[in-house]
Amino acid sequence: MLDSAKAFFSGDYAPHGYCLLWQPELIWTHVVSDALIAASYFSIPVALVTFVRKRPDIEFGKMFWLFALFIMSCGLTHIMGIWNLWNGDYAAEATIKAITAIASVPTAILLWPLLPKALAIPSPSMLQKKNDELAAALAERDAALEQLRGEVAQRERAEAALVQANKMEAVGQLTGGIAHDFNNLLQAISGNLELIKLAPDNKDKVLRWAANAALASERGAKLTGQLLTFSRRQRLEATDIDVGKLLRDMSGLLRNSVGPTVDLQVDVGPDLGTVRSDATQLELAIINLAINGRDAMPSGGRLLVRAEVDAADRVAVRIVDQGVGMTPDIVARALEPFFTTKGPGRGTGLGLSMAYGVARAAGGDLRIDSEPGEGTAVTLLLPRTPAAEAAAPAVRGGGQSASPGRKVNVLLVDDDPEVRQAVADMLRADGHRVTEAENGPQALLELERMTPDLALFDYAMPGMNGAQLAARVLEQHPDLKLLFLTGYADSDAIDKAVNGRARILKKPISAAALSASLDELLS
């Protein structure tokens, strides 16, 4: 066996050149052709292997390796063809051809099953088409997103408008009661002033009548302050709220909201602590729930507003009416926005859903307990927070109005002559020098003739409002101290115009409070 193998690989055969009669043109034609073919065959596997190594994600990687082996073997057969022109190693050449055959057969067998997969590979035109479709889809998606953003913004504006409309609806419910209260206050003020005119020399009685008129004025100021705070558009601000104090302070608003046919009882339990919410929104929620309770009792009845701490350490504000009650299917839908059982024009259907939103924003919940004919109890469940810090002391009032501070030049601007005269007299009584102007342009003319230490502006004036005037004045006098005395609710416009550089006081104001504010501003 070994001898046969040695004889097979002995190389004692005649070189191939003998067959070609050693003719140079034939010899070199074979040499050059085989050399070029071999070089090409060797180059192709190197390229294939390099490609596969750099792209391991290629699906047909194993087939590339088989092709490389097959083509490399083919190149070796051509090298042996050149070698055997002058040598007789045909056994080695036959062995290389056998290796080539072994590599080519599985390559050919495996190639056909891969053909459908290869044909399924997208062509460049198909890829370009898909890319164009993807770009179109992305553009469509971007347009849809932009449209969605617009719809969301529109919805937010609509929701804000609806909340404001709901708030103004509640304000409308207050109108009758507010008018009644103001008529009583005006009667108290005008009656006491007439008594003073009748007996101006009776000092004791004059002081008593003046005190009565001042007390009625303070009650009116508190009432308008609550109404302005309640009805104005404002940024929501969560603060620690003493629910007991809130209910006691708003009891007048509640009574005006439900009217005289309803026996309103406000019961505030002890040690309620505080909750984290927006005070105006919480007030609005309670008033809406009270109005709902009133509407459920068209013939009048008893309405209880009770606040207590429940077993889960939450402040439970319960509004309980003796009305017609609700069926289970109505209770199930009661918190849906715009759902209402009231007739057209009698409600927006936002009261309960808005109250539920306030409760959820505070981290709490809203519960409805109702039976047909047995009345309804709506409970706001609000998590308690640590007690709020003690409120800052109020601006001092009462007693002597004279300011212990220095006396200054004041520019006073107000379009209402009675208000301007009264405030000017307060300031002069305090020892200050006052220059009056009835509007913004007149104030700018006065500023060309004098340099005040302090300017006191009204806000709501025709033509040029107080904020616009302040912005103009600060351009000429950047160090001027500013004080706004206004009955208007929107302080945001003032802050924006003067960048928070002015103190804002609400009308009406007492001489003592005005004097204290000037002292603080000038100190």
C-alpha cells in the first residue's frame, strides 16, 4: 500500500511540455493564462473572507466561506498546471482537483435552497421605494403630532374657559345675596353718616356713628375681596390650607350662594390641621357642591357642611342635603364632565367633576352617597399635611395714623376724584406732601416739574393704566419707590410691568394701614 502511494506521488511522469513539443508559444500561453486565472482565484477568496469578517450580520456567511474554499482550490489547480509543464507531479495535481471537487459539490448543493432567500433580498429600487414610503409616513406622523399638539392646546384652552365659566356661574349664584348684603352695608354707612351730619357737635355720638360706618365699610371690603379672589383668573398655587378657617371665612359666600330658602349649617370639627391645595379652587369646589345641594331641594331644606378628620387621617368635608337623591346609575355617571340632570341653562355639568379634580390634585378623593328620596352626601377626602407656619402679622391698624417715619413727597394718581381726595387727605394728615394727578399723561407732566420720593398709583384708569404708567415712570426714575392702591383683581399685570418692584394694596384701606405701608416701603 505504501509502495503504491510512493509510486503514485513519485513524479516520474513526463512533463506536460512534452505534449506541447516544447513549443514556446504554446508553453507561455498556458503559463500566462494559468497565472492570471490563479491570481484572480486567489484574490476573490481574500475579498470574500474580508467582507464576511467585516459584516458578521450577513445572512449567508457560511456560503461565502464555502465559495472561498472552492475558488481557492480552483486557483491551486491552475498553479499545478504551470508546475507540471516542466514536472510530472500529476498525482499532486489530481489530489488538488479532488479537494476542489469535494468543496464544489456541497457548495452547489447548498446554493439552490438559498436561491429563494437571495432573490427575496430587496433590490436598490425597492429599498428606495420603501425609504420614500417611510419618509412619507414620518412626515405624516409629524403632521399628525403637530395637529395633536394643536388639539391638546385647544382643549386646554377650552377646559380653562369652561372652568372659568363654571366659576362665573357660581359667581352668578352669589349675585342676589351679594346685592342684599351690600344694600344692608350701604344702609349702615349712609345712615351713620347722615346721623353725623345731624349732630356734628356731639363728639361721643359722632365717634360711635363713625365707628359703625367704618365697621360696615370693613365688612364690605372683606366681601368684595372674597368675590375678587374667587372670580378672577389666576395661576393655581398649592399651599397649606387650614380647612376650618377656610370654611369659617367663606360661610358668608356659602349663605349668599344657597339663598334664604336653605337652612345652611357649617360645622367645623376640632384639630383639622391643613391640606395641600389651591385655596380658590377648593373654595369653588365647596361652593359648587353647596349649590348642587341647594338645587336638589327646590322647596328649601337643611344643608349641612361639615369638616372632620376621618379614620384614615384625612380631612373629610361633607356636604349633605335633604334633596331628591340620586339613583345608582346617576351616581355612577355623576363625576363625568358635562353630565347633568338639570334642565337647559341651569348648569354646565362641571361642578362635581371639577370638585373631583380638586380632590385628586390634592392627593385625595371624592365620594358620593345617595339614595332616591333620601338626599345626597358628597364628601371631599383630603390628606392632611403638617400644620402651616403661623401667618405673618397683619399690617397694623387702628389707633394713631400718624407715621413715625420721615415725611416725603408723594405723587398720587387716581382717576376717581373722591378716592383721590380721600387718600390725599390721609397722606397730608400723616405729614406728607402730596401732588395729585387724575391720569397717566397728567402724572408724566407733573414728573417734569417735581421729583417725588414715592409714587402711589391706581391700576384701572382709562387710556394709560397704572402698570403702563409705572413702566414709563421707571424709565426716567429707576430708583423711585412704587405703591399701587387698587380695587382691581389682576396683580399679575402689575408684577409683569414693573418686574415685582411695587407693593400692591387693595382698596379700601384705612389711614393706619396706608401709613404703615408707607413706613415699611420707605424704611
